[in-house]
Amino acid sequence: MTSRRVWAGLGILLAVMLTVWFWSGGQTLPRPARQAIQQRYPDAKVIQAKPRTANGKTEYSVALWSNGRRADVRLTADGQLKRSVRDIAPRDLPQVVANAIAAKYPGSTVRWSEEVSKAVDGKDTVVLYEVLLATAGKREIEARVTSDGEVTPR
């Protein structure tokens, strides 16, 4: 009876450890990278983290879940944010972006939208928005809109 409890306990412990490993993406992020993510997304859960080496430098692509929305972040091992993409509600698009979409695609509806940020002079700066539109003619169009309202099809 005691050995069954020991084996059951070990089985539960193993299941918990595998779950934690799976949800962390199986990859341990360096402390500065984790701190940068926690600073930018305080309530985020890491879904997956993958190291990538480019030009002899290691960067991490990290998928997050924050406030019920997905975000993808690329950062260096020392925590410098390179790029981030996060889902945003269409109603949260800046007015200049919404106006540009309405002018270019009259009668369209925004189905989903993402905010794309890059590091500019050490600051996280929104550079464009990617949107999926349902046009009045029932077509779907992906478009990119810069922060100043310039629209380009994707």
C-alpha cells in the first residue's frame, strides 16, 4: 500500500514538472530577458520560447499570453526588445489608423488587428498595425497601416 502511494506521488510530481516544462516552452530564458518581458507584460504567461542565432548573437522568440490576448516578442539575451507583435481589439486602433482604413476601404469591417512595435532609440515604438478586413464585397483583405495612417495591402 505504501509503495503504491509513493509511485502515485512520483507520478503526480512528474506530471506537474512536465506541465511546467511544456508551458514554459521547454526553454529557460536568461534572467534579463525574463525581466524585460515582465516589465513590458507584467501578467504574461510564457507559452513558448525559442532561441535563434543570427550574426553570432542569440535572440529569443517568445510567445506570450497576456490579458486574454496573444503577443509575440523577439529580444536579446540581455533583455533588449527588438520587436513585438500583440493582438489588440479593433476598437483600440488609434483614430488616425481607423480613419485611414475607412477612407481606403469604405464599408469594411476590421476582423482582427495587431500592433507591431520595434525598438527605436532604446524605446518600444509602435511602427504599424496589421489588420484583417472584411470588405463590403465580402472579400477578406490583409492590410498594414503605419502609425501616421499610410495604408498598404499586405
